[in-house]
Amino acid sequence: MERIQKRMTWLAVVTLVSWGGLGIIGCGDASKTPTPETQSAEKPTESNEAASDSMVMKTPVDAVQKFLTAVKGGDNALADQLLTPVARQKIEEHNLYVAPPGTPTAKFQVGEFEVKDDGAQVYSTWTDVDEYGEEHTDKLVWILRDEDNIGWRIAGVATTVIEGRPPLILNFEDPEEMEYKKQLLAEEIARLQQEEQRQQQATEEADNSGEKETPPRVASQPDDGPNVSK
């Protein structure tokens, strides 16, 4: 369950939380070696009709690199511009966002990517320190589409939330589906937590019962051997 809890930071991103606050909740065509994050980018405006040169993402890696830089720096406006037009529209309609508060302690790497037709997947890692001071790393697969005039934009993300389970795949262009998946995930996490608590309680009760049933130790008696007298 500890592994689940450590993923809550990025769940704030992949589950789309409201503006009011955060909720509770691998072969590429090139570049097999992850590259470190770049400096925070500018915040130009863009549309499908005309985008500034700095916002035309020529490769999927460029888009993810810039998006994660914006997330790390807390630049929600820039992060929003790096989503697909449909995702931006839907997010605005639902008064939502896909970036957690900026975290200067975070580090990320962008590595392998796969391109097929006008779609792509980009593999990345995100490392940060949790509330207990422990460093942990999330593996994220970003789903992108090549948009007219503006280049590559992010349409969704996939990540493993519960070890041993299929990855959670979220479509930023469908907030209703994402909210439904978030609800199911919260229910499953609650169920696993309750199960873990029951198992822990049963183990403690068994240990306590074993201690009570242990018979007292009897002091050894001297050996009554033959009495030999002279």
C-alpha cells in the first residue's frame, strides 16, 4: 500500500482535479538515452491557425520536455497550451487542469518514444521527494498527436498506480471518463487499504495469542544419582 500512496502526487496530474484544490486521491525511433529537463519556457499564446515558433513542437519529445518543465515550474498556462486543442477545450468546459503545484525538488527524464502515423508515445520518469522525505520515481507514458500548424500535443497519459495491475490510461480529451476512472481507482485503493488493515490486525492478534499460550518455563531439577558413601 505504501507504493500506492507514493503515487498520489502524479495522480493529481493524471486524474484531472478541480481548480478548487487537489483531490485524494517501453523501442523508439531515436534518442534511447534520457535527457535532463530544460529551463522554464516562455508563455506565448497559440492556436491551430497560428502558433509562435517556440510553441510549434516538431517532435513528441519536445512537447513532453516542455510540458514537464512547465509542470515543475508551476506554469499551468504553458502546460495547458501543450495539450491538444480538444483537450484544452474540454478542460476549460469542466473548469479543470492537469498540472499539480510546482515542485522545485522534482527531476524528470524523457527517453524512448514511438511514432505511428500521426500519433506517438513518449516514455518518461518523474522523481520527487514525498511527505516523508523519501525519494520515489514514477514512470509515465505520454500519448500525443501531431496537430496541424502547432505540431505535437499531449492527449493523455498512462501510468501504473497499483503494482501488478494494468496501467491506468487517461484521455485528457474525455474528462467524464477520467472522472469515472478516478472514482473507480479511489474505491479500489480504499478496498486494498481496508484489506491490508485486516491482514495486519489478524497478524497482530495471532502474535498476541501465541504469546499468551506459551507455557511457563520450568526450572531444571538436580539429577538424583546414586548415593555413594564410604
